[in-house]
Amino acid sequence: MKKNVIIILIDGGRLDFAEKSPIFKKLTPNIIQFNQSITYAPYTTAAMHAVLSGCYGNRTGVNSYWNIYKFKNNNFLTLADYLAEKNYYTYADGHTELIIPKFGFREFNVHDEQKINLVEWHLELLDKMKSRYDNGENFFLYLHYSKIHTGISNEVLKVFNNFSNEYFDNHELNYERYSKLFHNAENYLESVMKKIENLGFLSNSIILILSDHGISIGEKYGERAYGAFCYDYTLKTFAYLHNSDMKSKVISSQVRHIDFMPTILEMLDIQINNSFEKLDGESLMPLIKGEKQIEKLAFSETGNPLNENAPPKTPNTKSIRDSKWKLILNEHNNSKELYDLENDPKEENNLIGKNNEVEKKLSDELLHFID
């Protein structure tokens, strides 16, 4: 039998909190840790469609909140499509059917994020997968931890707007609020990983633990949570990939969310179907094996609502980056931002006009993604 696949998504998990977490530090042996995993979009729907398709949303059709049902499944296959074709039992659980492409999933359960005990429910789902595996059936299980999202929705999104001084003037309160939500996520992850170990899944499963995007705690005026800007507190995510066939490793070079789907397929020795559109992502196996691999640029985009209550129909904020530099294009006011990420990780010093060579190079590269 091939290995099972388990994806555990911590919705709204910040990278800096994961890096300080004792729970994350002791996840499992055989963990490949990615320190610079860049999301396609700083909000769940477009981000996770990109993860599971290995392609950017401006190609698959899901590049805004308004285009959730426009995924071009006739042109792009998902990870679930590939695994279903190999007779995997495919099951997804989340707080809404909008979060990921449903194509390829045999079952798609929607839980009530306000009421559910996700620890109990997801442990129960793992027991169900164990029964199927014991009966000779491989499985792909997608588990969506939505409680950070729930807390931010209830305590921030429904209370403040993107320009509420009451929010941005209370950084300590914002930090404390998020810390409590993240601590609950740590407890959830510890319980789920212990269950996975007790069921014997560490040896026979590929496990991807990641966040879809980060959450603002008041860093930049104009974004109280996520989805408005392309700054690193929402674009840089955590990602941990477990495979008992691989040795533990920390990968510091930049990777993209779109790279995980082809990586998992290569680990399973499943060939990419070339009769469909070419993937944007590339397998990270050469990087994991210690081979030299040229770092790929990461493209991200979102829709800044500005003063409106709803996001725009199409993205108006776009970025292109490598490990050292990031260029942001704000189409809503035709402005640009350039940041030296190594020396200015908080993106406070806009260098537009001060490093014309880097600016031109990244501007030209960005055109390849948005044309």
C-alpha cells in the first residue's frame, strides 16, 4: 500500500508564534521544517485552492472571494483528484465548503465552528481512517482547525473595521488575544499528533501541517486581520512535512504553497497528468535531498477593500519576492513598495526609487505573473 496523506491546516496560524512554540518544536521525528513558506493569498479560500492545485489562482479561476466557485477543474486537477484516482478514500472537514476545492473528495463535512469541539471530532475522524486503513484502504484526510479564525471573526472582524484606532492603538491587547487563540491551536495540534502516533500513522503517512496565512495584530494601519495587504505577517506561513522515509531537516530558503502538492505526489510516486494545465509549483524533493535548487520567486495577490465593506471583484494588491527582496504593487492607487527583507523584516522602510536595479528586475518579473 502507498502511504496515506494527512493535511492539518491551522487557519490563521502566524509563523512567529509557531517558531516560539514548544509544541511545534517537538512535533515528530522525520519533520522537514520550512522557515519561509509563502502563501499565494493572505486569506483562506484562494490560499488553499492554490495549495491543493499546485497553481496560482489567477490561472485556476479562484483569485478572489467572489470567484470561489470558478475553479477550472476541467483544466486543473487537485491533490484529491489524483489520490481519488488511485483509490484513496478522500475526506475533508472544515467550517465551510468554500475553503478548498471539493473536487476529488468522496466526503466533505462542514462543522459548526462556533459549537464544535474540534479535538474530539478530529480524533474521531482519525479513528475512522484507521478502520479504513486496517481494511486495506489508503486515505487522504484534510483537517481544518478553524478556531483561530472563529476567535478573530468574533472578537475583531465583527467589532472593528480596518481603520479603527481602538484596535490599532492596543497592540498589547491584540497580542494577548491572538496568543490565547494560538495556544488553543497548540493544544489541538498536540492532541491530534499524539493520536496520529498512537494509531501508527507516523510510519505509513505523509503529514503536512501548515497555516494558510497569518493574522495582523496591528502591525499596519488599514488591516485589522488579513486579506488587505501583502506584508509578511500574513504572507509568511509555517509548514512542517512529515515522512518517515526522510530525515529531519530545516529548510531556510523560500518555498511556495504551490510546491507542496507536486512534492507529495512525487513522494507517492504519482505522475503528473500532462494532459491538464502545467503546474506553477515544483516538487521540493531536490531541496529535501540536499541538492542545489534555484530559489523560485513567490507571487501573491489579494483584494484591498479600502473603505468598502466588501473586497473588490478582482485583486488590486500584488507582490513578488525572493528571500531578500519584495516588491508590492498597489493597483488601487498605482503605488509601489520595495523592501529589503533581510535588513527590514517588518517592512517599514519603502525603498522605491532607491534601488532601481532590484526594482526593475522585480517589476519585470511581476508582469510575467499578472499578464
